[in-house]
Amino acid sequence: MRFVIYSGSYSINSLGATKSLCTKLVKEIRDLGYGVTWVGRGHLEDSEGVELFSLSKSKVSELIIRLKNKALRTFFGYKPNDISINEFLKYDRLVAAKLESGEIHVNEDTCFIGLGGMSLFSFQAVKRKGGKTILASQFFHPHAHSKLLDKEYEKLGASNPIPEGRIKRQLEEIDEVDLIWVFSDIALDSFLENGVTKNRLINSQLGVDFKLYNSGALTSRGSQEHFNILFVGNVNPEKGVHILLDAILLLGSRKKNINLILNGNVAPYFKENFDKLKNKLMRKGIAVSVEPGDPFNNYMKSDLFILPSVHDSFGLVVLEAMASGLPVIVSSQVGAKDCVKAEENGFIFKESDSKELADYIAKFLENDELCDNFSRKSLELAHNYDWNKVIKILVEKLLEKLP
């Protein structure tokens, strides 16, 4: 069996789930002794023994694409999600053409893994060549996903930003592929509840580079006066940032000053709502900083990690935080709750419930010993999710189910 891994239209060198998932998927499957072909944008590091098909002409061409997309947003009013789906289509067509021509070789012994929303034409081309197709679904089922977002955006007086075209493509991909890889129990349920049969689904969790994040774990954090709360991800309603800000506003008197670190970019359509909430917090003496970029240093200096998403099929950042020795709080709509031991290394609150989230934050603010105990437990649990372990389990499940 040979694996072809298509990392989609996002550059493999950009921070985010594409880099974290696809680089490790390629490396660990190769290290298990299978042939691996990687297809995607950017430059794949640690690629010895891997057949490479980069869709990027050069670093200069990638820079031009980024500048063009920025101009489309700034001067022509294009929405980020519309630009994304145009790129999904562009690169999917390019990969499908390479598959059809034989430039990327596939046959009946090929297992092609592609990301959701980005791989429809490629899946179809692989099927015509007799290969096996796996959808790596980084989302809930599109109907469940859309329903959750409609509800949350309505509360904010805004409309769901996900284009209908993306939902349509995702539904077609689901119908097209042999198997669908979901990352959590809650993602699995969303597919089952929308009519996808269990025999077409594989539930296998994601992993973490434990050695990397553990290298700075349990170093000196915070202080007796300050308590650093960390969120990592896009700063938008989907990630539940408004719920986190509301929860911190609900906190009463406290013996420590709170520093809230939001490690991500604020979505343009959320900026007005975000600024209002941020200003309320700052008037209460709570520091709020927005710090896009690599979160490693922020993991090391924080006391508590929170992912309050309205929906998140997994949430790799939860495992990164645990491997960094942080206690965690996640919403019930975060798939990585499967990795959290409630009341041992963290808490799980009902999605959108700011009051319950505030109560859990207060527990850590008031109890240094609780923070220390939960930190040690997070390290212990995260060790079980090192990438080499979880990818081996994934491959075993795939080979067992493939037709």
C-alpha cells in the first residue's frame, strides 16, 4: 500500500492545523515503512524518502499570492471565506489534472488522503484510477456545522460566513469517498446523525509533538500577583472568543490580576464586537493582548488554557497546551474533550455557557495547588497522544476498513 497525502490549498509552512497534521502524517506513515507521496503548497521539511509534488513555483510566487489576496480583501471587499474556496477549487483542479495524466501515480494499491472541502476533484480522479480515497474531515458534518454557526452568529446579529459553495463541495466529498476519517466522538456523532453509515467512518484522534512542547513544561509560570489565561486560534465567534470574554467579565473579586492572551488574528467581521468586549475588560483592569504567531512561548508563560469553541472537530491546541503542562478548560463542542479528564487535568463546560466557564476559571484563580496538580496530570495524559502512537493506530484502522 502506498499513501498519497494532499495537504490542500493552504501552505504547509503556514502556522495552523494543515502544518501540524499533514507534516506529521507524512513523517509517521513513512517511518512505519510505507511509501508516501506528498502533494501540496510550500516546502515539506524532513522529506527524505518521500516523493514530493509541491504546487508552489517559488517563495516569490507564494508572496505574490498572499499580496494579491490581501488586496482583494482590502480594496475589492472580498470575504476571506470566498477567497479560500476559490483557492480550494484552483489547487484541487491542478492536483486532479496531475492524477489524471499520471504525473502523480495512483493505482489500486494507492490510499489517497485529502482534506475536507479541498479535495473533491482529486478524489474523483483517484477513484477513476482504482485507488482508495480517505476524507480527513477537519469539520463536523456540514449540516451540523452550519446549524451551530447559524445559532451563534444570530446571537451576535450577524450572518453565517461559510459560503454555500463550500458546504455543497463537502457534501459531495462525503458521497464520493470510500472512508471518512473524523477526529473525535462528537465529530463522529455529527456524521451519524446526518445519515452517514458507521462502516464508512473511522474515529481516530490527532496527536502532539510531546517532546517539543514538554521541553519547557512546568517552568516558572505567572506569579503571585498575575494569572495568565491563554487562548490559541482564530479570534472569531466560531472559536467562542466572545464567550470567553463574557466569562471573564463575570468574575468577581480576585486575588490575582488577570492577563488574557489571545494567540491569533481577529477576524474582520468580528472586530467591532471584539473591541466592545475588550474595552469592557480593560476598564475592569484586565489586560487583553492579541498576539498572532507561533504560540510556543505563550504556552510556556501561561497558567491556564481555554478553548471555548462553538464547534471544533478536534482542537490540536488543547493537546499542545497539555503537553506544555497547562490545565485546560474546553467547551462541550470541542472534539479534544475526549483527551481531557474532567476534574483531573481540566474542566468541560456546556457550550456558550459563560457563567459555567467563569465558575471554572475562578477555581484556578483561587487555588494554586489545583493548578499544579492539574498541570502534572495534563503532562501525563498528553504523553499518550504523541504523533507516532496515534498515526500507527490510524493506519491500522484504515487498513482494517479499506475495501
